[in-house]
Amino acid sequence: MASAPFAVSLIRPKTSVPRPPMVVLPQISSSLKRRKNGQLNVFCDYSCFEVKDLSYRPPGTKINLLNDLSLSLREKSLGLIFGRSGSGKTTLLQLIAGLNKPTSGSICFQRYGDDGYPNKSPELLQSERVGIVFQFPERFFVTENVLNEVTFGWPRQRGGPQLKEVLASRLEKAITSVGLAGISLDMDPHSLSGGYKRRLALAIQLVQAPDLLLLDEPLAGLDWKARADVVKLLRNLKKELTLLVVSHDLNELSALVDQSWRMEMGGTLKSEPLPV
Ligand SMILES: Nc1ncnc2c1ncn2[C@@H]1O[C@H](COP(=O)(O)OP(=O)(O)OP(=O)(O)O)[C@@H](O)[C@H]1O
């Protein structure tokens, strides 16, 4: 048995008492408008993740790695940044994840009304709302079993039953959504196949319930089967959250991409269709 936090006993569903289906109310407001032919259309507010005029110069250096770049990505869509090695793609992801501070510019969520205009002040992005899966994430696994890896950093003693239930339900959802429900949580993460290691890396982030997930080269180093599995997984994740991906694997990801940008040497970004 894993030397695990409290959540382990809660993650299996209690099947004996049938529960009514949970109703999840969308965090959006909608309005009805009548078209000329008399049909009613539903228009909804929506939210975009936005980077505005962002520049970054590492402390103690004289050259900007990123220069005045901006992007806007609608919620529940997938944006892909491509470009030459060393152009600054990973640096940008690290800033968005809150691992470094931009020299200038802002990173926020902006809500828009059905007329396409902002209808609220932008909300600065809190790092708790962002997950990041680094390139070769399996190199950062630090514990001896899958359960501990996913719940690493969770409160071990404090927290009442309510918090425990929330965490347990997040754990179950994360494990299930990446297709790890069939494996033992006692397994050593390092013994998993390449594709399953990537699934675990995704689950580690999903368990924090982020709104935005950043992925740096999610297909790198995987065989064709694992790559296809990860692409399928990303397709499903896009239904639930916003994904910003940095990758050189443009062909395999192209079917999923809603928006793309080329990062130029010198750290500038321009909106551009994928060259595939
Ligand atoms: N703290 C720092 N100080 C100085 N230079 C840095 C610092 N961090 C990164 N760099 C440089 O910034 C450039 C951009 O690096 P980055 O890893 O963001 O590029 P990338 O586009 O992600 O490349 P790749 O596709 O190879 O992963 C590189 O030349 C890197 O050496």
C-alpha cells in the first residue's frame, strides 16, 4: 500500500447509493437574440487568456529575450507557438506560469460580451490558475509511487472532511481524464511506459484544476503510439480547459490547433497559420 495521504481511501466511487446527476452551471451569462428568420440564437459571454505587450530581460543581462509580444487565446481552445530553437518559446511559458516575472506587460484573463467587446476589467492571471508540463516532465518525478506523485504538495494533516472530499474527487477526475484509472497507484512512476509517464505528468497538473495548461514539447521523445495517445488526450482536455502548447511537431498537432503564432529570433511573436 502506498504511504499516501488521506485521499487514497476516498478515490474509489461509492456505488451502493445512486446519486442524482450533478448539475454544473456554466460560469457564463448568455442572452437570447432573434434572427431575421424568427429563430432564436443564444449568444454567450466568453473569456480569453491574454498576454499584452510583454517583454522580458533576465536580471543582470542587457538584452531582452522577449520583446513586446501579445497574444489572445479563447477559453477551451488550443494555441500553438512554434519557431526556431532559442527564440524564447520556453521563456514565455515560464513567465506565463509565474516562474519568472516579466520586465513589462501583463498576463490576464479578459471577459468579452456577445458583441465582442470587453465587459469587465481584465483579471491578472494568478499562478494557481496555471499548470505547466515541462519538456520531458518524467525527469522531474520525485516520489516512489504514482499516488504520491500526483498528490505531491497536498496538505497532509490539516483540512476537514470537506477539503478531503474535494481533493479526492479532483484526484479521481485527473487520473481518469488522462486514462490512468486502470493502473495501480502503487506503481513506481519510473517504471511506466513513455506514454504513461506523460499521462502522469498531465494528471499532476490537472489535479490542481487549472484554467490554463501550458505544455512544452508534449510529444518530444515518445514513440508513434504514445504520440498518438497524447494527441488524443489533448483533444479531450481542450473540451475542459485552455491549452497553450510549444512544439516543433506541427503535423501531428495541426488538427487540434485553433490559433498559432511564430516566435521569431529576438523574442517577437506573430500570428501565423501553421506551415504544414
Ligand atoms: N536567464 C537567462 N539569461 C540569459 N539568457 C537566457 C536565460 N534564459 C534563457 N536564455 C536564453 O534565451 C534564449 C531562449 O531560450 P528558450 O529556451 O526560451 O528558447 P526556445 O525557443 O524554447 O528553444 P527550444 O525550441 O530549443 O526549446 C536561449 O538563447 C537561452 O539560452
